[in-house]
Amino acid sequence: MIENVHLRSESEHQSWLLERARAGGVSELGNLLNLYGNYLKLLAQSQLDRRLTRRVSPSDLVQDTMLEAHRDFGQFRGNTIGELVAWLRKILVNNLIHASEKHFGAEKRDIRREMSLQQACGAIERSHSQFELFVEDRVGSPSSEVCRIERMRLLADAIAQLPKDQRCVVVLRHMDKLQFSEIAKEIDRSSGACRMLWMRAMDSLREVLTRQGLE
């Protein structure tokens, strides 16, 4: 597969931003982190407890994640965009746990707390893997990691352009792996209506990806 020239160019630009950020470039760090806001929102939406959605939103969790990433960037020890994105996922996991503890009652820091952290990390990584499979299904899988991550970012940005109900169905269908009958119960619509929402979402994504030369 011949990798899209735009993907390579954008990936190289992000590597440059990371290099500048490590040298103390605050604006470059901000620009780099902001590129992955929609990707993190998808993960947060997939993992946020349904009982919490009226109290905290995926956007809230991502905003906290970005603020902490800015504050703690000096602790980041990776050298690649892939390592940076994995680091952001770990921060997001902690914020998901903190949100749950705040609203459902904090537990003492014991083996149960450690297991909850382990389970939350596993859950977010599964959502990431499911999204990666969805990307491969829609736009293929390039050979380099940086281009693969860039495709994930672009698809997340495309999903962010969808109406809220369509975004919800895409997440439930492709990241939570629910059947349309199960999605219907989650969003209080008929199975047929959920299928139609999904079809419209796929058509819209196809148009966006075609304009970007990814499909």
C-alpha cells in the first residue's frame, strides 16, 4: 500500500512539534496535544459510565487530561508520537477513575483500588484497539506507526463532525461492539432507527474521508 503523502507530511510535522515541545516550546506542545482531542473524546465516551454522563462529559475529561499533560509534560519519557498518545491514554484513565470515585464514593487505596486501575487501563486499551480496527476497515492500515496513528486522528476528527446521535451510534457499534438491538436500548430508539443512523453516519464519514484522499 502506498502511503498518502499528506499523512507522511503531517506525521513529520507532528514529530517536529514533539521535538520542539521537548525543548520547551509551550505553543508547540499545545498545538500537538490539541490534535488528539477528538480521539481522546471517543475513548472517553466509550468508557464513561452511563450513570455519570449527566454529571461529567467526555469533553470535561479530555480538558482535564490536556491540562495535566501540559503540567506534567516534563515527566514524559517517550520519543515518538505513538508513545505520546499512549501517555495521554494513561492520563485519561486516571481521570475516568477519579470521576467515578468522586461521584460514586472513593475507595481506600488498597488491592481493590489497584485492580480497578488495572482494569480501567485494560478497558481503555481495548477501546483503542477496537477503534484501530475500525480505522483499518475504513481506510486500511499503512506500514508505519506514525501514519497509522495519523489515520486514527483523522477518522476521530471526521466522527466529531457528525451529529451527536450518529456519533453515539458509531461509538456503540464500533468501539463497544454492540448489536443494533442493544444500541436501541442504550439510546431509547428502535433497532431500525439505530441502523439508519449508522448508515447515515457511514455515508457522511465516507464523504469526508474521500475528500481527504483516504478512501
